Amino acid sequence: MATILLAGVDVFFRGKLEGLLPDHHLTTTDSVDPPELVICDVARIDPEEVADAYPDIPILGFTNHTDTAGLRSAHAAGFDQVVAKSALNDRVAELVRELIASVD
């Protein structure tokens, strides 16, 4: 079980992620638990700030597939993986497993 920090993720989508990632502990920025992975909604956060705040933690960013500027800014900030929100729905467990394994 990994501790996953959700940054900028709305309550509705958090519930969806909780259902898709039942074996993990999802937290927010007010948690004292250090994260092993950060998942963030690129449209609702500043990618540079997140990358600077968690330099040694894998970061998975997502946004609407039409938000090409957001996708580019997350890549430029150094996110480990950036996907369209629809792809995240389909592949989140696989992506989380890969990113957490990359730290070990």
C-alpha cells in the first residue's frame, strides 16, 4: 500500500480514484503522511510548484485531452507521467504501480 498525495483533485474525482485504487492510502496536502507518489490535476495546480515541492517523488499529472497547454506545462515541469483524464480512468492502477516501482 502506497501513500498517494492528491493535489488539485476535486472531491468527485477523488472518490473515483479511491474506487480505482482501493489498496492505497490517498491523502491531501494537509496530511502529515509523506507521499510515495503525487497525482495532480494539471488544470487546477501550478505544475512548477508541485514539481518544486516534491522533487524526489514521482508525479503523475492528468488533464482534459483538449488542454494541450496544460499537458505541455506538466511535461516541462518534469512530471514523470502526464496523461489525459480519460486515460487515467482506464490505466490508473497500472500507472501507479509503474511509478511506485520506479522509486524502489
